[in-house]
Amino acid sequence: MEMRDRFIDRIYRAALEDERIVFLSCEYGAPGLDRFRADLPDQFINVGISEQNAVSVAAGLAKEGRRVVVYSIASFITLRCLEQVKLDLCAMGLPVTIAAVGPGWAYGVDGPTHHATEDLALMRAMAGMTIFSPGDGMTVELAADTALGSDGPVYCRLDRGDFPVLGKISAADKQNGFRLFGGPARICLVTTGSMVHQALEAARKVAGQGVELAVLDLFRIKPLETHALAEVLDGYDFLLTLEEHTINGGLGSAVAEVLIDYGLKAGLRKMAIADERLYAYGSRDRLRNNAGIDGPAVVDAVLEAAGKRRSAA
Amino acid sequence: MQKNLTAKQLAETARRLRKVVLEMCIARGGHLASSFSCLEILVTLYHGGVLRFDPRRPDWPARDRFVLSKGHAEAAYYAVLADLGFFPSFWLEKHYRRGECRLGGHPDHRLPGVEVSTGALGHGLGLAVGMAMAAKAERVARRQFVLMGDAECTEGAVWEAALLAARRELDNLVAIIDRNRIGSIDYTENYTRLEPFKDKWQAFGWQVEQCDGHDPSQLLQKLDSLLESQNPAPGMLIANTVKGKGIDFMEDDPIWHVRPLQDHDLIAAARRQVEGEPLHGDA
């Protein structure tokens, strides 16, 4: 099942039991939404292509006790209505969940209009916003459940496509907002969203060359459990961050802040999209390749960090 | 508990509160002209028996909901809320645009009697539409009101909300537009095309009334007509007003949107006028 459908399915099941749950769509569908619309017509509202109004209406509903999910393409439901998110959701602390489909280059060939390559930076700047960036079925269900139980605004970035489940999440993982893959290692790659699969694939490849790579899946970007994160990161000599997002203000920036704040000595290399690689068209693979954040680039970066390969520069 | 004053008493209340608002703005700045533009509208809603509320229980669930979309008219709003006892009147002097700003430069949802924070334009109608939709979903009788500025209708989100409200048949929603024909630096029709304003709202599926926004008897009558209508459309009252109403040198002049009243002679003249004393022949 696609990630967004798994998310919607979770909301659907909760909505069957709780008529306060309302799903607002900005004229945007999903296979998983068809059943919701058919079975719960009073709890589904198509507000039209109007993201600013969608967020204000969601806030008005939430203020009167509804639990609202507002749903659209990630690029539109963040940038178009950022002021509404700040003032109507965050400043009033209202329990509205933004279900944003298509992070990063998920809509690669559709071009910059549909690329959500700034959403983490923008949502991180919103005070009181919880940010989920799930990469598999387990974390997406955790995101949906957390969103429905939250007292404040929640942003969930939902990738397109189906991704294999990566295993259970412990109670500690839920608390921390991250999970760690791999055994003892000198190098750790911190990533988020569906990029975790590419990271784990790279870990398998470098293992064949005798390099151990730990992978940390930071599925909750905000609030960060900085203390727990710093404790884990302190165990490594070198850190890589990997994200399908602008290099300005996203995952890499968040990790860098933790390193500085806690005085950690590990080296850091941020793998993210440089400014000159934004506003491009192309398949997702091609765009990642051009930006130096695809699978082979990750392998190269890890080997370089391990001293197995010289820097290309 | 609610007030239920006659039109004559409402006019007198507005006259009394105009003095309060003037002193607030002389002391601390604030959008005086915008506040004077909508003072009779606010007084009619709150003192005229239109809104159902209880100042001792601001969160009384059955209360009607009001959104001041034009949040920059906060001085008038605070004067009305204080007059009704939502918070002590001394706050107007002690906490308005000062220090910790218990009464800030735009309304905050944490203030007793204020439903939602406003101040960025174009949000209020959407917020009100959401709140009205919630009332429909709960099948409760509470009414939803929102007071908008005319110049904020150049925000696209206003029309997004207008489209949705009509389709959802929000007959529990009444929007009022303070039609003073002035934005921040110019007359609206000099830079945009709101007119024919009534036709636009009607074309969007709203039931529209118009009246003199400084005449409580007309406001009461038109609001009553919209509220009692069997038409399932949301209601719109275009209240024709004068920006800066009550101070002759300020009336209908765009420069007074943000300009503070600082000149001693002008302050004296403004005070004389809101006191209703003769203009000429004074020192």
C-alpha cells in the first residue's frame, strides 16, 4: 500500500469511531481516500484548490473542537499558505494535521511547481509544529496516530509510492523520534523519509568493502529529542546527513545545530540539494544523481569518510 | 446575559465609546480612523442584542461567535469588550499597546471575549467559515459573525472562503463589511475594482444587504433581516461607513489610516468633536 494511502487508512479507521475527525482535501485525491469519501461523507470536505482558505477553515473547525486533517500536495500546502499555518494554526496552537504528499522530488518530472524541497525548513521555523517525515509503513502509522492524538499542529510529509516496512519501532524510538539501524560503526548516516531505504542500500554496499555504516532514521524532525540524539551521535567519528531537500535549513542543519549545541567532535558532511540544483526538471533518479544525493553518491561519500577513497575535489 | 439597547441608546453608547477610543489612540497610537469607521457596527452587535454572549463566562459554549477580521480596529473592539465587562476598563489605560501588551496592537485569542487572533488580513472569513461549518456539523443553533474591512477583499483568500461558504449553505454565518472605501494609502476604487461590490457578493451566492454603517437602527434592521431569512445562503451586510467618522479633518482622508494623532491643536479639535462641543469660537 502506498504511504499516503496507509496514512489515510489510519485516519479513516479513527474517523469511523470519532465523528469529530474531519478530512479537508484541496481538490486532491488518493485511492485510499475513495472509501473515506463514500463511507463518511459528512466528515469529508473538498474545499477546492484553495490552500490558504483550507488552512483557515481547518483552524476554524479545530477551534470548535473538530480534529482536522488538511490534505494536498506538499509544495502547495506549505508555501502557498505559510502565513495561515503560522497564524491560524501555530499561533493559536490548534490541532490540525497537514498531510502533505510528495516531499522532495517525488513529483520530479512535474518540475519546480510541484517540488517540495523547502518544506522541512519552513515547518521547522513554525513554533509548536510537530513534523513527521516517515519512510515506511511503521513510521507512517505512528505519524497518523500521533497526529490524531496531538493537541497542536502536525506536519506529515508523505512520500509517493510503496516502501517496504523496516521493522518495528520500540517505545524508546517513539519517544526519541528516531531509530538506529546497524551495529558498531565509526560512521553514521542520518537521514529521513524514504531516503532511509537508499541509505540502508548504501550500508549494504559499503559493508561489502569492509566499512560499517550505521543509519539513523530521523522520522520526527520536530520536536527533536536533542539530548537523546546527541548521545547517540557522540558515538561516531563522522556523520553524514542525507535528505531530498534544500541544504538550507533542513535535516542537515538540524543535525549541525545539535553537534554545535552539544559540543560533539564528529565531522559532518551534509548531502542535500544545493541552490543551483533546485528549480530543475527530471526523473527523481536523474535529479538525485545531478544533485549528488543518489545511491552511488552516498556510497562514495561513506567510503571517502572511511578513508577508502580520495575526495573527488 | 446580553445587552439589548434601542437604536437611540446604541448611538449614545457609540458616542460614549468614541471618547474612550480617542483617548486610547492619543495615548498609545492605534488605528483610530479604522476604529471610528466600525464603532457603530461593533456596538450594534454587542450592545444591540444581536450577539449572544456572557462576559462572566467568555467560553459559554452556546455563545455566538464573532471574528474581527480587520484586526487593526482593535481599539474599538477593546473599548466595547471592556464596556461589557469582559475585562476591566482600566486595562484600556494601563495595558493597551504598552509593556506586556495585555491588550496588544491586534486582538489575541487568549484575551477574554476574543475567539481567534487576527491582524493579518484575509484570514477572518475563512476562520469564520470553519467555525460556522463546525456549528452545522454539531447541529447547534449558534450564529457566526465576522467583521471584515473592504480593502482586505483584495486578498484572494477572502474569495476562496466566499465560494466555499455559499456551497456549504452557511446560513448561520453573517459577514459584515466595513465599506469605508479607503485602504491604507488610497481610496479602494483608485487602485482596484471592488464595485459593483454588492453584485459581486450576490454572484458568489450570498444574500446581500446594504445600509448606513453608522446608523444602529438600520444595522439592527438589516442584521435581523439576514438572520431571519429562510434563504440558505450566507448573509453579507455591506455597511457603508466613513473612515475616521466623527472627526472632520480625519473623515474620508486616506492619510489617517496609520498616522498618529500628535499635533496639540488637532488633538484638541478631535476631543471637542467627539465631546460634541461646538467647533468654532474656541481658543
